[in-house]
Amino acid sequence: MDRHIPMHALPEEIQKMSPEEKVCKYCGVSYLILHEFKAMEEKVKAMEKEMKFYQGSVEREKSLEETLQALSQDFEQYKIDSESKMERLNMLFFSVVYLVGRKVQSIDLT
């Protein structure tokens, strides 16, 4: 956090004030730092909210990586299966073409 360094000294009338006049009677915090304190409280609240957002992100990322790995393995297996089936279909197609050709030849001979 950046530290605020004032460019100008406090006005003389504030410097001459008694400590009782510079302090909140309820909480005891100096009015001179109360504003900075409230700003820091707001920053802390915002950071806590952000931390809640990121909480568990490592576990979620690990779970997503495992899911991605499983899906990649499934994809590769389906790809291999598909290629194998395509080869079988090609062989079946050429077998049918061959048999049809032989049948046509046998019809032509008779």
C-alpha cells in the first residue's frame, strides 16, 4: 500500500488544537487519519471479496484439467475406432464391387 506523504504542513490552527479536539469521542481515532482508515477498510472489503472469488480456483483448475485429459483420451480412442471402421467399410465396399463384377461377368457368360 502506498504511503501518503502530504505536500504541505497542516494549518497552524490544526497544529495548535489540543489532542481532545483532534480525536473522535466515540472511537478515539484521530480525525486526521479517520478518512484514511475508512479508505483502507473499503480496500480490505474489496480484497476479501476478490479472495472469495479466487478461493478454490486451484481445485477447480485441477478438476478441469483432469476432465480435459479424459476427454482427450476419449477423442483419441474414438478417432482410432473411426479409422478402423473406415478401413473395414472400404474393404467391404471393394468386396461388394468385386462380387458384383463377378456376378455381372457370370451373367454375361450365360
